[in-house]
Amino acid sequence: DTGVSQDPRHKITKRGQNVTFRCDPISEHNRLYWYRQTLGQGPEFLTYFQNEAQLEKSRLLSDRFSAERPKGSFSTLEIQRTEQGDSAMYLCASKVADTHYEQYFGPGTRLTVT
Amino acid sequence: DAKTTQPTSMDCAEGRAANLPCNHSTISGNEYVYWYRQIHSQGPQYIIHGLKNNETNEMASLIITEDRKSSTLILPHATLRDTAVYYCIVRDNTDKLIFGTGTRLQVFP
């Protein structure tokens, strides 16, 4: 399967702990996006990269959140000092830049903060 | 904020056409209309997109009004597996997708 993959698929953590999620995009896609989705809502944009450069961050991305894409391939999203409000599905998507082609989404990582 | 409005939910009988409307009255001339769907607990799946002409692919058809203020996604022969939340999105040149709350389509036997 050459689609977008995310790891882990599920994560349960206690409040105050740090968590890190990984996204592996489709190999030839140079743009990578992170979204967050809470129950009953559509996904909300968090940030995106073109190659290794982080080009835009949403105001939703507080200073407890950090995302990296060090070699322009996989990306990580870290949440420090998790809060119960961080419980959500974290979605990753990728696409080829500068085209009107679609974003391909991964299956998501479901985070539960207890 | 999302630039589109959609009905909260719709029903469709299996085998019939499902017509999902979307209003995007503030759309700009260079903004595309995209449709995605999300089946429970999965990531969104791309369906189709268009600028001003009607579009068709193996999944669906997209009809955009001449003034581009609204569009309709048509699933010609709905199946139970088409039960999902359908999102209509107006995408600007910043490339990020701004999702609304979508239309929950229930296909029944």
C-alpha cells in the first residue's frame, strides 16, 4: 500500500504527558498537512510543510504543539503537557505542490487524554 | 471559517441517485470547489473538484451553477457503502482545506 500512513493509530495518555505522532506521506508528495478533528466536527487545519519547510501554522497550534519534517519525507507532530482538550483525531495528508490535485489523507491517529 | 453551507443530513434509497447540494455564494473567480467524504473513523477521501465546468469521474458528477454560487454532487447509484459525511470545500490559493460540518448521507436498503 503506497498511501499515507500514520502511527500509532490510537494513543491513550494521561494528562501532562508528552506524545508524538508520525506521518509517512506518499513518496513523491512534497507537501504535507496536519489537521485535527474533534467529534462531530470537520477536520481543522493545523500546519503544513513544503519539503522540510513549515510554511503555515494555524492559531490552533499552541506553543505546546510542534511539528517537524526534517528531511522532507516523514513528519512528526508532538504535543507537550497534554490536556483533555487535546483529545481528537489527528489527520495527516499529502499532495504534490502547486497543482490543483487533491490531498490524500491518512487514517489518522486517535488521541485520548485521560 | 468555512465558505460553504450544506444541509446537516440527507437520506437516499440504495440504487437511487443521491444529490448533495452546497452553497458557496462568496466564492471568488479563482477558487475551486472540492468534495471529500469521510466514512466513520477513516480519513477523508477525495471525490471530485471543479472550477466552473461540470465534472464527472468514476465516483460522482459535480454540477456547478453558471454563477458559481452553488453546486451539487451527484452519486448516480448510491450504495450502502456511500453512507458517509460529505464535505463541500472552497479552496483558495493557500492550499489548505477549510472543512465545514458537512452533510451526513444515510443510504438505506
